[in-house]
Amino acid sequence: MKTTSPFETSGLHTVLGASGASGIALVKELKKRELKIRAVQRSACSIEGVETAQANLLDSKETANAINGSSYVYMCAAVEYKTSSWQSNWPLMMKNTIEACLQNNAVLIFLDNIYMYGPSPLTVPFDERHSQFPPSKKGQVRKHVANMVLEAVNEKKLKAVIARSADFYGPNAKNSMFYISTLDRMLEGKGPQSIAKPGILHTFANTTDNATAMVSLALDPTTYGQVWHLPVGKPIKPEELISMINKELGKDYKISFLPPFMRRVLSLFIPALKETEEMLYQFENDYVMSWEKLKKQFPELEATSYPEGIREMIASFR
């Protein structure tokens, strides 16, 4: 396992978006490593044994105050899953965060997603070198925001890491594709639904694995200035996923695949489904992410098995 010097492990680790599933996992990982933590959320909240702060990241002064004194800043904040919100809020939030990190000479660890890759269908598997011609407006936003970070690295000497996650699942992950229309329905005694095509392979990331990897990246200066794919489990089909959840719940639910016409009808009444329409290419073709680069850097990292991750996720919602 890689070791870090006392200089690298000392200092304040600030988590932006600490109330989300990824933020919660990060705070837990930082506590496990006995590192100094500040948890930043938009609304006031207390976390046992952790300094907390309240900030709206759309406000530059509030962002600067939240990051003041930090050595490491983990950008895990979320924006409403709506294209217009992403277009207006993400660039401003990132601008404020980058400026505050530069003022504090802090390392920025940006929890990114993989929407910027394209065109569709993507190479199977795809890695950090894949072409970036995003087929969606949300993907265009993610590409722009990631480029803001990389430009600040090259032009302003920002110390930063871009950590890209596949669709995630895990404890408290209520915005996960594992949960929406799947686990949430099964916990209510209803059959799961999927927007994917039957038999399509997909890779998922566990929030706990993401947190472990992100802290490892933060504490290793040789990773700075680069993009890294976070751990994912083996490629899995929707039917296999439901089978694993059924086994954990002791049920035998059958999955319903929503045909295109039904998705269009339902999207008239379900805004979240309408916003997902442009992302369907991820579920109509095999969508398999490689994390070989990270494995070579940190051979000790492992991806949580789906049965174990599902068990932990279900327990968190029960």
C-alpha cells in the first residue's frame, strides 16, 4: 500500500456537498483515516466529531469562507437533475471553488461523472482517453466544467485531480439508478422498472469505493493534474442486478422494461424521466467503464462486490 508523508496527511480536508451519498461516504472514509475534516452543506447540519459549515456554492464569498484554511477540497456537490440548472449553476459553482482553492493553495478533488464521453456508442470498455463528443446537453456541461479544472491546472497552477465515477450505488444513494424505479419500488412491494434494454451490460460504482479512491488520490501528489476513473464492479445486466436484489430481499420480482412510447408518455408527467431521455444511449448500448489506470496506481484498491454493496445499500434504507 502506498504511504504518505506527515506533510501530505496533515491539514484540513473539506468536503463540499457533505450531505449527499458521496459526501457522507467521504466523511466516513476521512474519519476512518483520522484526518481533520470540515463538512460543508447548503443547509445547517451537525455531524458527530466533525466540524461543519454552511455555504451556498453559487455565492463566491460563502464558498471562500467554507474553503478557507483547507489543504484538500472534495467537490461532491450536486445540482438539480435538470439541464437548465446544470447550464447555469455548474460553471459558477466550479469557478467559485477553483478560485477559493487557489487562494488557499488547496488540492481540488473533483468528483466528476462520465457524461462527456462520446459519440455513442462508446468503446467497450472505455477509459480516460476516450473521445469527448458528448451526445447530450448535460454531457456538454460536464465537459466544460472539467475543462475549467484542467485549464486552471495548466494556466494557474491549481493542484487538482478529476475523479470520474460511473453511475453509483451504495448506502443512502437515493439518486442512484439502482434506487430510482428499482430498489425503491421493490422495498414498497412493487415490481422494478428499467429504462434500459434487456441484456445491456453496465458498470456501476460503489460510493464507499469512490470515497476510498478519492482520498488515496488526494494524498498522492503524483496523481495531480490528471483524470482518473474510479472503481467499478464487473459489467452487469439489469436482469442480474434484480436477481441479486431479490435474493437479498427474499423476493421474486420480475423486471419491467419500459418501451420507448411508454417512456415518452410518462415523461409528460415525470420531469426526472424527461431529463433522462437524452441519456438513454447509456442504457441502449453496452456501457462499460475501465479503471485499469487507477488499479495500476493503487493495486490495493478493490471494487466492492455487487451482492455486498446491495446488502449495505438496502440496510441504509431500511
